[in-house]
Amino acid sequence: MCYALAVEALQALADPTRRELIGLLAGGERTAGELAARFPVSRPAISRHLRVLRESGLVSVRADGRERHYALDPEPLRRLDEWLEPYRDLWAQRLDALETEIARGRRARTRREPT
């Protein structure tokens, strides 16, 4: 996978509103109005977010009269997943180490607590 494509997808997903838009579109195609109604920001702001997602290839748009219908394109997410694959073992090891430290902390607190 091209590093630039992964970075572009990550940049688009860095914003919490755009991540929420992706989550909504994972449930199926929606109009721009339906999407905008779910957020406490202006429609133009949602349109800008949708443009970023469209330009990164994460969503597609189709016109139906005056309405714009947006749909998730899962291919960039698959490519991003492939790009991240080599790092999963590193994350798993660190998460395992964190889990061990949390368990040690719990045991230490349990020993110090009076019964």
C-alpha cells in the first residue's frame, strides 16, 4: 500500500466529526441533510467534512436531483488496515504489558486495603 494513501486516510479520520460521519455511513447510504441533522454544527461545516472524506476516497457521492447521497467506500479502510498490519504485534505486546501492570497495581491496592 502506498504510504501517502494511508496518511491521507488517517488525516481524514483524525477529526472526531469525520469519524462519526464514517460510522453513520457504515450503516448505509444517507443524504447530506440526514447526516447534517445528526450534528450540532452548521450544514456548511458538515459539507466541508464530507468534502474531506470524499477527497480522501473514504466516501462517494451521487446526485439525485437536488439531493446528494453519500456512501462509505470501504476500500481505503481496507488499504489502511493492510498498512497497519505490521504494527499490530507491537501494539499487542505493549497492551499485554499494560494489562500486566494494571493487574499488579490492583493486587498491590488489594493488599494495602484494610479488611
